Amino acid sequence: MLEEREILNKESIVITIERLCHQLIETHNTFDNTVLIGVQPRGTYLNNRILEKLELIVCNSNIASGNVDISFYRDDLMRRDEPIVPEIMDINISLEGKNVVLIDDVLFTGRSIRSAIDALMTFGRPRSVELLTLIDRRFSRDLPIQPNYVGKVIDAMESEKIIVEWKENTGVDRVLIRKSKQ
Amino acid sequence: MSNLSVDHLLGIKYLKKSDVELIFKTADNFKKIINQPIKKVPSLRDITIANLFFEDSTRTKLSFELAEKRLSADVINFASGSSSVKKGETLLDTVNNILAMKVDMIVLRHPNPGASVFLSRNVDAKIVNAGDGTHEHPTQALLDTYSIREKYGEVRDKRIVIIGDILHSRVALSNIYCLQKLGAEVKVCGPSSLMPKHLDSLGVTHFSNLKKALEWCDIANVLRIQLERQDVNYFPSLREYSMLYGIDKKILDSLNKEITIMHPGPINRGVELSSDVADSNHAIILDQVENGVATPFSTWFLLAGKIQGN
């Protein structure tokens, strides 16, 4: 049996994204030397939302952005049942000397972010790489990776699933925690 | 999306349509990687691949090795000319010796049809058939079909004529299987003496007139005349073959439409293709070579995904 609980609703997601944007502005000011990079596939939705909001707040419609596909950089190719189906690698600028903000929806073991950092380095040597995540599942990390900007911290059991739904694919913005009952 | 339905790439015949589509989708992404400043990805860093070539090859061997290196696999190469095969070692013994060195994947080109199927039944490694005698050459068919998909957007309902020595050609057989799986219409053209007996069972018909074949098709895949596989003469002379089945600019200009010319290489210039056609905008021969890296890349990547974790 499955039990679901909503941990962020549509309104709270709007507020959280707005706060994250202001935190980004505190560090990146006008975003002249900053590139926002969503992690394919699910980080791209959050990346787009943040980009839209930032453009309104800082009145800059030229914030550099892209999406990184980590398929070929993962460490679990021979440890999974399902095939890795690559998404589009959408980075059309050099990251040499840039301040990169990696954006993903859920930070869990940290392995995807490790792969994403690896993939980023093929586009040049960034000056810095930061991490923004909507949900941080702390205490579940396999690698020493911590986010710089966090929407919400959640303490969940390893068997529980965090599901982030976006209007673009399910018709509603919300974050759920799904517990599997014995 | 589900995984590949096969554990080895032995022939296109054994693949499902969804397998071909998965390979192509993955190859699309690899083509992006080719344009990155750093073209190497770490996917297969814990995999060792042995390329065993019991027959000569230039393009296939080079493009495979490049794809394997781009994927960070460790690669060992073997050519039968300089090996113990000359001393009478059997295929199975050779391969088992190589496997004892902990090799995960074997890419095999062999003059005997069925050699790769035989290996897949007898050794514990992923096998890729890089051409087995006159049987199949699946990676060539994948890259040819991928090149058509790239040029036209899709393969479905396209008309392809394969011209030349169909009897001895593994490229022709694999291409027929692959193109038909994706919904294309395939016919062949060439002298009757170079047509296999059971063409009908493949659902393919034969043109003996080149002009008619070209008028029918959207794409002509022109095969090399394989003089090394002809122990008897199947046609009177190369000159006669060239006059009847060689494609030159004159015959292309006489058609009332533009067609695409493909060739798996190496070209016998002046025999099956004239230089002005081979070097023209009609030809996508160099695109085929470029895709000759992208399609093996995706195939190896997907097959490696089926190796059980360490």
C-alpha cells in the first residue's frame, strides 16, 4: 500500500522559488558572469522557473542558461535494470571562467550532481560551481556534496520517495512524499 | 523506455524495431558530444573491449576504436595476420585466451558466416558482429539507416535501392533487414548472376535495369564490387559492369528528380560510382563515415548497460 503526503503545494512552491531567486541575486548580483544550468531531465523545469522569475526581478533578459545531460557521465551504467536514455545536452556557451549554478529538483545521494559536475567540465573550467536544489534529502548522501541554496530540507527514510510534479508534465505544481507501507 | 531486447549484436535480424530506435536515439545525443570541446565521456571506463579482426578493415576498425576510446573503454586490437591463428589456433581457443585477460566485450570480424553467433553461444562476453563472411554486417546497416533518418527525418516509406553484388554482400542483407524494420521499401538492382536465390523470401524484388531502379528510388545505396569474394566470374568484365551498373553524373542528370547516393566504402572509383558522383552533393558518403562513430558508440553503450555490475 502507498501513502502520499503533500509537502509543498502550488503556492508554497511560488514563494520558495522567489526566495531562492533573491538568495541568488545576493551572490550573483546582475548575473553578468553567471550561467544557470539545469540537470536533465527534471532540473530543467526548475531552471526555467527560476530564469523566468529572475528576469522579472533583475530586469535582465539575457541571463545565460543551459541544461546538462549526465547520461554518459553516470556511475551506474552496469548497475541498473533500465537503460539510460539520454536527454539533450543543451549548453551552447563556454563555461570557462563562469560562475555556474547547477539546478536540480531533488538532492538525494549526490551521485547525479557528481556526474553533472564531471559533464560541466567538458565545456571549460568554470570559476565556481554552486548547487541549488528545491528539495534537500539530507542524511541520504553517498558523496560529500552539499547545496548552496535549498528550497526545503526533508528528512526522509531511504525507502520513501520524493515526487516533484510540475505543471508542464502533470498539470500541477506540488511536491509529495510517498511512503511504502509494509 | 525498455532496454535492448538482445545481449549481443549478432545481426539486425535478431533486433526489434524498438532496439533500432533506442540505438538511434542514443546516437543523436552522442552527435552532440562530438561537438563538445572535450569529446570523451567516462561511461565505459571499467570495460575492456577486444577488437578481433580476422579480415582486413579500415573504416570499421578506425571508427569502432574511436567510438570505444570516446567512451573511455580500454581497447585491445587483434589482427589475424600477425597472430597465432597463422599457427593453426582455433577461433574458440583464440577468444578464450583473450577472455582469460578479463575482456568484457568482443567485436568480431570473421570470414565465416555465423562466427559471431557461434562465439556468443560459447563464451561469456558481449559479442558484436562487425561482419561475418557473407552473412550480416549490422553496424554498417545501423549507420546507413541512421544516415537516411538524419537526412530525411524518418525512414518510413522511403524507397531505397541497393545496387551491386547482393549475393556476396553482408551489407545488403543487414540493410534490407534494418530498413524494412523501420518501414522503408527496399529493392535491389544488379546483374542476375549477383542476386541471391531466395530474394523473394526477404520481400525484395529485383531491377535488372539501372535507370528504372534510379527512377523508382529516393536513395541508392551503391555497393562495392567485391573482387576478393568472387572465385568465379559473375560478369564478363569490370568495364561491362561499369557501363551497365556504374552511376555517373549523366544518368543522374537524366532523372527528373534528385536522389541521394550512399556507399559503404571503399569506393572503386570508375566502377560502381564515377568520381563526379562520389564527390557531388548527392552523395552522403562522408556523413556515413561520421555516423560510423555515433552508431557504434550508442550500441556499445547500450550493450555495456546489460553487463552485470561488478
